[in-house]
Amino acid sequence: MITLDTLQAICPSTRASKLELYVDPLNAAMAEYSIDWTPVREAAFLAQIAHESGSFNYVRELASGEAYEGRDDLGNTESGDGRRFKGRGLIQITGRANYNTCGQALSLPLLDSPELLEEPVNAARSAAWFWDSRHLNELADRGDFKTITRKINGGLTHYAERVELWERAQGALA
């Protein structure tokens, strides 16, 4: 079970009041998607979402989303999709197609209300759903953090920072 102390050990610079918002939603989401079976899975998941969310400070991408405009690979086929469907949630769900699939999986009207992913429960559930939909538990079980990063990020952007968070998470869960 994830506690406030666990999250503080991973993200020591984040206010406790901010982290506290995510303790129960994360525990529920991790249980729903079997991420809580082992500390290995938990550490990999928590490290990745801590990085993607700026240590749990952001559930909406800081950039405008303009860079995603017209990106067919994200399903952004309508004018304004880039801004409307920019990264949200703890793992930064991005693009009309991902919002649609995530919304169907979580029974949320995300195409009409993408900001629902900014709520703590939905931010945590969307991250756990994304993790599960990419079969990342299996990669975590093998210790393949590099491939997990590629599947989340599309590359190895800020990999050293992710590894540092992963090491902190492993220590916090030991």
C-alpha cells in the first residue's frame, strides 16, 4: 500500500498536501490494474508518473498543445485538437485517439470534457489504465525500465531523472 511517506520519499520537494490528494486514488487505481502486486511494479509505475507529472505537481501539460495540432498519429484530425487533447493525468494522456480509448475504458466522457483527467481519481486511474494497456507490468517484472520509458515517452527523454525517481521509489518501498 502506498502511503504519504512513500510519495514524500520519492518526491521530497512536493508539498505533503499535494501528495496527499493522490494516496487513496493511487492505491485504488494500482489495485484495479494489478500494479500493486509487487514493489517492483509499484516502483516503476510511481517513478514514471512522478516524472510525467512533475513530482505530482501537474496533471495538465504546461505547453499549449500546439505541437500536437494535426498529428494523425494521435488522432488529432480536427482543428484545435492539439490544444484540447494535450497531456493530462498523471501519465499525460495525449491526443484525441488516446482520450477516446481511455474514456471508453474508464467510462468517462473525455472527448466532451478532457479536463476530467485533471481530477485526482481520474488522473490516477488514467495512468494505471495506460500502464495496463501497454502491458507495462510485464516489463516492470523483468526490470526493463528503459522499454517502459520508451512506451510512455516515445523515447528516452529525461531518462536519468526517471532512473533517479525509480531508485528513490525502490528505496521507499523496500
